[in-house]
Amino acid sequence: MKTATVLLLLASTASVTAAQAIEISATDGFRAHYVVSPANNDPAARTADEINAVNLKLAASGNTDADFQLGLAYMQGIGVQQDLATAERYFEIGAIKPADKELVSGFYLEHGWFSYSPEKAVGWLLAAGRSFDLFEAAQAYRKFNPPQEAKATSIYRALLNNPKTPEYRRAQMELGNLVLDGKYSAGDDAADHALNLEWARIITQELLGQEEYTIAVAYSAQVDGVPKDNAIWLRFCKRAAAYNIDLAQQFYGQAMLEGEIKNRSPFEGYAWVRLASEKRFSNKNTVSHLEAQMSPDQLSEANSVFQGLVQTRAHDGAYYSFDDPLREPSVAELKALPDDDPDVQLRRAFTLESSTHPEDYDQALRLYRIARDRRGMDVKVVLGRDYLYSTHGVTKDARLSKYWLTRAADAGSKPAALYLAKWYSGEGGGTPDAIQALTWELIGHESPTVVTPPANLSVADKLTAMQAYAAWLTTHPGWSTPPSAQ
């Protein structure tokens, strides 16, 4: 027999009223433990033996909560000899409530107690039957060997029948990834293509929005030496909010309500917080409080602003603010924007969604795929380039251009490496260094053979650059960049 070692108390779970804890093991990694309790909350039962005795008696009289507690005891070897087969039998009797069934499903997945079996996990999740459980069942189907993508997508499609649950949006995003990866299609007619593109747009906006919100936070919280800059924070928070990132919407709206953003009405702030509340329950109280303070006319105006944002997303593909250049750009204006900007790629793809030409459908998917796959690098390239050349209203800053371009290169961007070569050539206030400039030229091109070193560079300096290039390849295995929009 053994008693579970509890290292970190986390939460209470399901009907078991069992405190969940995490065991850190050199062999198993992280594994959750659960405190076993008497099903009748008998205060006299304090030791493991006493608790198990109470639960055995209760189970014999038909108390299924007691069976569940006994399952936990036998699973972990608390007060009894560990016996996983016996634990499973008790769970089959005692896991009655959906939350209990969902809990048992996790025992068959990574870092669980039973032998890894996504098949058994799926059975428990389907039996639990809530939207959350069904979504997790779909995720588990994809862990089968081989993956059961068809069964997973069938569940995702079914979850789209209830737009009021969080799993509605999660299912859209999963379908979007499957479409972009070429693993699923709603079908071949115009309506099916429209669904494919909508899902592809939603997942791309979600992932790019998360990336841009991370940058906004860096400028707000001064992460890793990034200076506090409200203008840059606003640029990226506003764009992340447009892409339906709830935290971005919340803080963007709050900044308006508190008067931190000029020329914005509190009704706009209300609208953004209300959008966030559709995904974050904690914001609903804020919305109710704001509404309670409004007169009927004010509430009518606030609702009008909110509906305006909703209509903007339907018409322009995202919740763009009225002053966003991507809200209603002309064909010429959209064409003139940088091809490598993922925000531009998203907007161009959405413009193509309404086309009936097959080649435009393919191009829209391609643009969404590029924006999704390169989001971690290209958004940093654009910002680093802005600092390098003082574009998009950004003040030239050599340190920050190098900071963002270096991170983009680390993420896999060859264009970022070429901009760093320019930085080390002295552009944008960069520090001239011929060896570093050549090194980044080598890194940024598909093959070092296409790079011609400066004629005035010594053989020793060229060798140093080649050695630095080789060291980069060693620390960046498989160095390559996903296809660009160019």
C-alpha cells in the first residue's frame, strides 16, 4: 500500500470533492493525484483505512459516489494495494455524472493512471455527452493510431449546431486547421467552399491575433527589455481585438472606457467589452454594470455601436475599427500594401472569399495558410522593418529593429536575416560590421553559393562568416522558411 504524495494543490474536481494535485516524476512527468474522501462526508473517517471502510459499506448499499471514491483509492493505491483492474470496475459503477465520466477519460490519456488508450477515453467522453466532452472526444479520435479524422470532423460538424457553446468556435478552428492542412473539406460546391474559407479565416485570425496580442503585452508590461509604448500597444491590441481575441477586446474596450484612447466614445468601449463577454464569462458582469448605468437612449446607441462591429466583421472579415486601413480599402489601396504583411494577406484572402472563380478560392486558402504558418515570424519582420526604416508611423530605432528581426530569424524567417544583413551594413542606424553582414546574407539566402562576399573582406573574415553561418545551421536544424506570399 502507498499514500499519494501531494506536491501542489490545484483544484476540486467533480462529485469526488477530491483535491487534485500534481506529482512531478522523473519517469512519468506530471501526473494528477486525487484525495479520497468518504462519500457521506463522515468526519470520523480520517485515515485511508477508515475512509475506505466507510466507502465499502456505502457501496454495498448502492451508493455510487462511494464506488467512485473506491475507484480513486484502488487506482492510486491509497489505503489499499494498487489494482487498476479493480479501479476500472469501480469507475464503471460509480462514474455516473458527466463530470465524473470526463474525469475518468483523462486517466487513459497522457500522464494518466491507466494504460494509454484514446479509444477508452473516447468511450467515457461520449458517455459524458456535454459539448465540452464531445469536443474532447473528437480530439482523442485524432490520437488513434491511425488517427480517426473522419469521426473527429463528424463531431466538429455536429458541434456547429449550437453556436452558444464555447465548443462552437473551437470546432470552427479545428475544422479550419484541417482544411488548411488538406485533411478535410466541407465539399465541392460554392456553399461548401464558403464554409472552408470561413473556418480557415477563423483559425488564422485566432493564431495571428494571439501573436499580435503577445506583442501588445510586451509593450505594456515591458517584457524582455521592450520599452513601454502605448502607441505600439494600441496598434497590436486593436488588431488582435479585430481578430476576436477576447483579452485584447477586453483591454481595448477598457482603455476606451477609461479615456486612455483619444477620440473614442464610451459606447465603443462598451461594444468591445461586450464582444469579449461572448467568450469570457467574467466580462458579463462588467457589461451588465455598464448597461445598468445607461439611459434607454444611451443603451440604444451602445447597442447600435455593437451591432456596427458585428456587421463590419460580416462585411470586411474582422472587427476592424472605423479608422483601420483594412476596414474598407479600395482595390488599389489593398494592392499597394506589403505582400509579406500577414494582416494584409488576411484581408486579401477575405476579399477573394466572395469570388466565384476556382482559382480565387485556391488563392484565398493559400493566403490563409501562409498567414497561419508564418505568423510567428512575419509579424515580427514587419515590426522590425518599421523600426529599421521608420514606416507605419514608427520612429526609427536601431535596437528594436534588431530585437524583432533577430526573433523573426530565430523563428525561421530568411527575409528577417536579410534585413539583419542590411542592419549590419549600417542601414536604419545599425552598427556596421562586415562579418556579421555577410553571415546574415548567408543565412538569409537559400544557398550560400549565391552570395558574393565584399571584395575588400579578407579571407580570414570570410572564413569567420562561414563558420558563424555553419554554427547557425547547427543551432537551427532543418533551417527553412515556410512558403511566402511572394
